[in-house]
Amino acid sequence: MNGVNFFLILVKSRLKRLKIFPPKMLPRKGGSLMKRFLVCIVVLAFVFMTGCSKAPIDKIENAKKALESAQNGDVPVYAPDALKAAEDKAAAMEQELTVQKGKFFKDYKLTDQLVTELLSLVEKANDTATKTKEAIRSEADTAVKAAEIAATEARDALQSIPTTGRKITIDIPGLTTVVESLTAEINQAKKDLAESKYSEAKDKSVDAKLKAEKVKLDIQTAIDASLNKNKKK
């Protein structure tokens, strides 16, 4: 008897905090033990259903906005796999939300869990995209600098070709055209880098570096051939 009364006091307090059931509706002291016990069971069921039937609307909306922001940013480019995982989780969340809406006795515990996981996956996708983008930017910047150095060396090698004395068989006008074109290519790579077109900047820089290195190789090969020819004489 005392145990039931004590339990009713706890239930009243809980209901008062939740503001979902006026405490005066509970039976007062003096009612039969069975009646009071049955009321406790009904109240417990009511509290349980009320506590589990409310969807985490604000949390869901925040998760949707976070995912949409990621989809409209750099994530699709730099972290597509991570974004796909987040989108799959969002689909699972929507499916579970639909299932619960169709039930009389709703339980949004799994929905809440899926929302939490979705937020975590979106954060992971954003973080992955940021790190990947920075890594690619760094690679592109390094490639541009390497192309500039190679182009300078090719230009110096071209200017160092002897114009008098031993005869060197080489297409100087053709090599000059190649070297001059390197400036335009590298400038375009720099522009791409400034516009965050990192892949394009890297590709152009690598191509320019290869052309510059070929110019140097052709010049050195021609000089070596001339020296060998003179030795045979």
C-alpha cells in the first residue's frame, strides 16, 4: 500500500514536469489498492507512449540542411564516397520516419539514432573534402613551381647553345617556339590555381614541365653528338 502511494507521488512529479497529465486526475489517498494499481499501469503506459511518440523534428531539419549544404559545396568533388554514405543514411532516416508515421504507437528512437548518425557522416564528409582539397591544392602548387623551374632551365639551355665554332645540328627555331609557349601554359596553370581549378592547374604544369625537360634533353643530346663528332676527327 505504502509502496503504491510512493510510486504515485513519483508519477505525479514526473507528469507535472512533462506537463502532459494534470496530477489532480490521479486517485487520491483512500482508494482501493487494485484501483490505484491499475491507474499506475495506465499512467505508466501513457507516459511511455508520450515520451516516445514525438519525432525529433528540429534535429531532422538541421540534418537535412547540413546534408544539402554539403551537396552544394565541394564535397561532391572531393569526397564523393563519404557524401554517398551520408545520403544513404538520410534515405534510411526518411524511410524509418515514414514507417513510424504510419503507426498508432510511434517510437522514434531509431529515427533519432539515424539522425545522429547522419549528422556525424555529413561532418565526416565535410572534413574529408576539406583535407582532400587542400592536398590537391598543395600538389598543384608544387607542380606549378616545378614547371617554372623547368621552363627557366630550358630557356637557359637554349641560350647556351654555341652559335660559333663547332657545328651543332639542332632545330633552334623550333625549340625556341616550344620554350616561348611554356610561359603561356604556366600562366594559365597559375590562373587555374587561383580559381581553385587544382586538377587543371596540375595537369597543365606537368605537361609544361615535360616539354621543358624534353627541350633540355634535345639540346644536351645535340651537344654531345657534336662533341663526339669532333673527337672522331
